[in-house]
Amino acid sequence: MIKKLLATVLMTISAAAFAVPFGSQSVLVVEDETGKILLEKNADTVMPIASLTKLMTAMVVLDAKLDMDEQIEIDREDVDRVKFSSSRVPVGASISRRDVLHLALMSSDNRAAAALARTFPGGKEGFKAAVRRKIRALGMTQTEIEEPTGLSPHNRSNAADLVKMASASSGYPEIVRMTTETKEIIDINGRGVEYRNTNRLVGAKGWDVGLSKTGFTNEAGRCLIMNITAAGKKATLVLLNASASSARVMDALNIRRFITGDEPVSRVARAASGGPRIKASAGGSKAKARAKSKSSKAKATKKRTTAKVKTARKRRD
């Protein structure tokens, strides 16, 4: 009991020392082996989850043990009429279910995700019923998913539930492989088309990613689920409602540095609340001097320009 208490105190001190604010509104980092919470911020707050939804879509499709070689024709019904998002998957294209799943996971294509639900046994209603059963089976008590893409703001969850979804998704080799490929060439109407991963940290130097899914809508902000290995530890992180892609990446970087015991990167993107930038301490005075110099030059230029304009007006008058 005393050992557990001491470990908790040490972790609290360590987390407190990691004093860089997160740009994401909700953050949860869990050590996979022990289930220990390493970092937490508003983990119980329910909010829209955008394309993180597609991990649930993939699990339900794979659970149904459908023919992955079956050709699926992308239909007009699959076109996004909610956000009118773009897609590089043309209507009328005939693609194997395996490649459609690949497109939905790796490049987060909404038409692909919609086609998976439309061609599910029982159609969209059969898909929704399967999703509800999966949510209950995983014990995701704060989660509601109405459609397969994440475009609807009614697809909602919290970071605590999403860690459960990420853990379950990691048990599917197809999901792990498809979400951690940097790019893939998919046959579209007899032509090879290259698609890339929406998470730029996948394949990046120094990153060992075991599962990945990004998400974005105006309501959900920038979201991320990722499983990483750092300093010999495997951890799952969930980031919800970051204000920008740069903030989401910086949060992920600082989480990795926390796990490895390194100092946080203190130059971060603006927090979701719109707070001020936190500048790095190194070279701070020089940066201020440069900024002051630039400001003085700008003011001088403005004065010269104003003087010229006044002179020109006087001559015209």
C-alpha cells in the first residue's frame, strides 16, 4: 500500500514538473502494460470525435468477417452532404473492400467509410446496430456513434472511452498495419493512385507508432489517437480538440518527451483556449531584441511612407 502511494506521489510530482500546457482540450496517456495513467487533462469531458470514429467502423467491418476481396462500387450516396468534404475516391470506382477499408483508415477518406457502412449486412441500420453492440462490449459508456465517418458532431465520446477503443483496435493486425503505413498505391479504375497517411508522425524519424488515427471537423477540432513506444514503454495517447495541427503535433511530441524523461518543448502552438504563446527560455532576450528592432524599423518605414503620401497630396492640391 505504501509503495503504491509513493509511486502515485512520484508520478504526481513528475507530471507537475512537466509544466508545458497542452494545446488539446482533452488529453489522456495510459501505459499499456500496467494501465497506469501517465498524463490526464479533462479525460472525462464528452465531445465530438470526428474521424476517430473510423477505428470503430473498421472493427465492426472486420468483426463481420465479410469478403475483403469483394468489389465495392463507390456510390453517389457515399458523397459527403454534411460537410461537403473533398475526396480522391471517384464515384463509380470499383474497389475491393480491403482497399476501401485501407482508404478509410490511412487517408481517412469519408466516401470509403460511408461505402463500408452502406454495404454492411443490413445496410446502414445493420451497421449502426453492430456499432452499438461493439460500444457496449467495450464498456464505452460515454460514447455515441451515429454514422461511420465522424462528420456528424453527434458522434461523441471522451478520452477515457477512446483509450478503450484504441486498445481494442490494436488487437486487429489489419488496423495496425493500415494505420501505420506512410503511403499506399491503390488501384482506382485500373490506375494506381498514391494515398498518404493523414498523421505526419507515422514514419517520422524517432517515432515508433503502433496504431494511428487522426480526426478533424470544426466542432471536434484536431484529434489524434496513437499508440507509441518510447524508452521501452508502450503507451496509448488520446488528444481531442486541439486548436491546430501544429498544436496536436506539439502535444504528441511533449508526451513522448515526458515518457522518455526529457525536458518538454516549451515553444508550443496556441492552446485551444486561445492563450498566449509560451516562448522558449533559451535566447529569449535576443528574440525580444530582434522583435523590438523589427518593430522600430516598421514604425520608421511607416512614418516615411506617411510623409511621402502627405507631400504627394499637397502637390496634387
